[in-house]
Amino acid sequence: MRLFDVYQLLGITPVSASGCTIRDDKGISYLDLYGGHAVISIGHSHPWYIERITSQLKKLAFYSNSVQNPLQEELADKLGSMCGYPGFQLFLCNSGAEANENAIKLASFATGRKKFIAFSRGFHGRTSAAVALTDNPNIIAPVNRTENALILPFNDQEAVREAFSGHEIAGIIVEGIQGIGGIQLPAPGFLKTLQGFCRENGAMLILDEIQSGYGRTGKFFAHQYDGVVPDIITMAKGMGNGFPIGGLLISPDIKPRRGMLGTTFGGNHLACAAALAVLEIMEKENLIENALQTGNDLMNRLNERNDRFAVRGRGLMTGIEFPDPVGGIRSRLIYDSHIFTGISGTNTLRLLPPLCLTKEEAARFADSLFEIL
Ligand SMILES: Cc1ncc(COP(=O)(O)O)c(C=O)c1O
């Protein structure tokens, strides 16, 4: 049997990894500035992460959500206090798309409405409602097209005002910082304005923090830079450091009803052990502060010697936009300098390294980039 050929592969076969370093089957080491699409948060192969998961595996890997699971409660407490939303409710699932799918469904249940606003260049996943609210016609199948999805220009508050005056809106979904769209920050005040429209009109503000959350930007969630309190926050990626887990933080004003949401695998014992290990390591090693400091240091280094590109981002979520396509630079970074980076569109390098990246590792990237340029 052959694999269904949908991925653009780099031609590299990683076999082991630790911290921010990946090793391939030929013994070459790569500096990981991409974290496998923003997934690796505490670094590869952290000993406490391995210990937490293996000891749970020996006790109980899985039982369904029909029984008490104290690990879920522990995770809710720890997450609530670390992220600054202790009064919110937690629902666990398995991935980012699933978190958004549930958030959209929940907002529709809570308001009794069906129209949602999303934004140009936004990405929310590949399940039905999430993909309908993603601004990429190439990945929306005919069955997912719906007039309930209003895609408006990002950062255009007048367009949002108009949409509210013409439609009954259930909610708005917006990324804390657009990731796949090229590390695009919300304009100052934009998220606040969205919150205002939602509050005035009885709609739900859903913050997709799947890429921008979990400490990557130097705060637990990127929207915390904008001083807003969403109704629903979605998370995944960095939450399990590679172990599949996603979740929704839900305002205490949204009341649960039995059967409203549900999942077989979501919040299983092993996934909770992984997510708890991630939070424990983030706290103990002060990784959110490290993301802020190392990210600022990297940004300064890049700006100091630069006259060819524009740098955007917060903490360790960084976009480096060039006037021309950047594929050649990225290839040289990967194959000559042995540094993994991502790409957004054609012109932007996208960096999403583990939060434990050191200033020396960040400097190695900056030096390699300038050498290539
Ligand atoms: C902002 C955002 N939302 C949702 C998703 C979908 O997450 P998943 O691939 O885990 O379904 C992604 C994935 O890249 C993302 O970046």
C-alpha cells in the first residue's frame, strides 16, 4: 500500500531529538526553529515529560469520558491558574480543528444563531465548520461551503460593523496572531472592538490560540496583549508537546448541557499526563519568560543588521517577510545551515521554535541568515 500523497516533504528523516535539536538517520543535527508546526513547546524528549507519560502508561492509558478522570480536574486547575482564567470551564479534545469545531458549535448552541465572522488570511483547521471559516478556497470542499461563513478583511472594523448591522451573528473567530497567514498581528484595539461588537449584539468572541497560545508569544495567550476576555479560547499544538490534545476554555456564562459536546479520546489519561507535564515544565523552567526574552533578543539581532526584510511577531512567534519569494533562503537554511524554519505564503519565513530556545541558538539562526543573504 502507498501513502496518500498530500504532503510536501523535506526529504529528511528525523530519528531522535532533544531540546531544540533534531537528529536524522544520517547523523546530521538540525536546530529546530519550527517545532513541527508550533507543536514542540517544552523541547524534545524532556526527561520529566517522558517520565510523566511512561508512568501513566504503566498505570492506565485510557478510559472513556463515562468515568471520573482526576487528571482532567488536575489539568483544569493547573491550566486555569497558569493562564489567568481560573473561573473558566475546560473541555478537552484531540486537535486544533476539533477545538474550533466544538467552539463554533458551542457558540451556535449558546446564541441559537448560525452566522459566523472570520478574517482574510485566517486559518482555523480542516473540519467542516473550521474549514468554512478558513480563508483558503483550495482546502474547502463543496460540502463545506456555506453562506453562514462571512470572511471579512482582517483588521477592518468597519467591515465587522456592517456585517453586524446586516446579519444576526452567532460569533467571531479570530487568531490571537495569525500564524499560517504570515504572523499578522491584530491592529491595536482591533480585538477590543470585536469584543465590543460581540457584547453589544449577544454574539460570542472565539479566540483561536492554537498556534499563538501556550506561552509562545511571551504571555500565555497572545490576546492577553490586547486586554480582551473572550467567551471561548481554543488551544492545541503546544498543549501536549507532540502528544495529541486540544481544548476549549469556556466562559462561566456559557452553561453546559449534557451531551452538548462529546468525544471518545479527548482528555484521556495519557493525554492529560502529557499536558500536565508540559505545564509543570513550563512553570518550573520559566519558559514563557524565556520565550519573551529570547524572542526579543532575536528580534533585535535581526533588526540591527537588516535592510532586506520586515520582522513581525511577539516572543518566539516570528515572521520575517522579504520582498521576494523566500523558498531559496529557507532551503539553504535547512540543507546548508541545518536549521528548520517554516514558511508562510511565498515571502515570509515563519519561526515557531520550542520555548526553551537559548539566546545562543537564536544567534546561530540570525548569523546563518545574514551569511546566506
Ligand atoms: C490557528 C490555527 N487554528 C487551527 C489549526 C488546526 O489545528 P490542527 O491541525 O491540530 O487540526 C491550526 C493548525 O495549524 C492553526 O494554526
